Amino acid sequence: MRGGETLIVTLWDCVNQLELELHYTIYEKQSAVVRRTVLKNKGNKAVSILKLNSFSMDMNRSDFDKICLHGG
């Protein structure tokens, strides 16, 4: 899908020097919203991320196909 419009919400952790970007892209012709998360280490120390999960699903109808894409 091309031609979408993206909103990026940036969150900052000043203790660990981490920046989290939440990307929301809308595609009007497909009536779709695509979401992704970007975590950036802005500090000088290595960090260990044990888990980073997110999920949401809002559906007013039930005639949709669910597609799961695993990996990164």
C-alpha cells in the first residue's frame, strides 16, 4: 500500500535514554490503519529489552479476514 499518511507519537524515557516512536499510518482508499513501534537507544549504555508487545483490534463488523505477520 502506498500513499498513506503517517502520524508519529514520540515518547521519551529520560532515566534510560530510550525513545519510543508509535507510527500510525492510514490508507483512506483501503480503509486501513497500519501500526508499528520503533524503540531507539539514545544513551551510551547497552539495554536489554525482555519484551515489547502491543496489540489492538477494534471491529464493528465480523466479516473480516485476520492476517498475522510474524517476524521483524
